[in-house]
Amino acid sequence: MKLSSRTLQILKNFSTINPSLLFKTGSVLTTMSPVKTVMARATVKETFPQTYAIFDLSRFIGVLSMFNDPDIKMEESFLVISENNRVVNYTYADPEMIVTPPDKPIKFPDDAEISFSMSSDVLSSVMKAINILQMSEFSVSGYDNKIYVGAVDTKNPTGDTYKIEVGATEHQFSMIFKSENIKLISGDYNVKITS
């Protein structure tokens, strides 16, 4: 098996959520932060023939980077990562040591109260503002019939803020997320929010 560049990108993103990962049989990868505040799910083009656990996902990605185009073979207790005459036997972790999301998928209501599109440029701009302005929170708010995403610090209500209009709404709302919990791969997103 070979991992696509997209799957590697997903694994790198997942490593920022949880340092460990349980690869389950099939083509769906899921993760959850150790404190259970962030969850992620991705369908990849590869199909994993068996379940196995990797304790240090960043280390595993680093091992893969030692090769140009490695082949990965699953054995009973380790992965064989190889290319030409180079081989790494990478030992599995105990699956019980890894925080994983529930097996039951989260059901999202069909009729979201709030929905908008967030382009890659908007996401990048807000994350840049969070870093430059040293904000601690990512906001999604609705007022004056508009939806905004932005950077705020609710502990300093008279301080700097940054916002971008992303849609229209009839609702008034304010949702604040710790910026450290925004673990999104660069891309365009359709965002749906419900209470």
C-alpha cells in the first residue's frame, strides 16, 4: 500500500489533534483530542486491510519522509515500510493506549440553523489575524442580518478584533472557540451550525 499526499496531509493535521491514531479497517480515519474537545473524521482513498495503532503519529510521518515513495505492508505486530533496499519495521502500539472517538457517528440535523461557506482565503486570513493580533479565540457571530467569522479575545472586550463577513442570517448569535481547537486543513468549507 502507498499513502497519497492527501492522506499524508490528513495524518499531519490529525497529529495536531492527537499524537496517536488508531487506523481501523476500511477507508475512514477518525481522531479525538486527548481532552475530548476536538474530533475529526476523514475518508481517504486508501483502504486499510486491518486495524492497528500508531502511538506517535508525527514520528510515523517522519519515518515515511525518510523515503521518496514508500510501500507499506501490514504484518501482525508491525508495519514494513520499504523502498528499494531500505526497510523500517515500525511496531504497532497497544490500541487501548489511544484516545479514540466513539464508534457511533455524530448525527447532524438536516436543517442547520446557521450555514455559510468559508473559503480557504477567509480561513487563512482569520488564522493570520489570530496570530498577528495575538488573539486567543475564533468567533462566529451573527448580527445586523450578517454572519461574521473573526478573531477576538473575550477576556479583553475593549481590545482589538478582526472580522470578515461570510453570509446572511436572520439570527443573532455569538460562538467563541479557542483558536487552539481550530484544526482545519487549508481548503474551502461549508459550515453548518445548530444548537
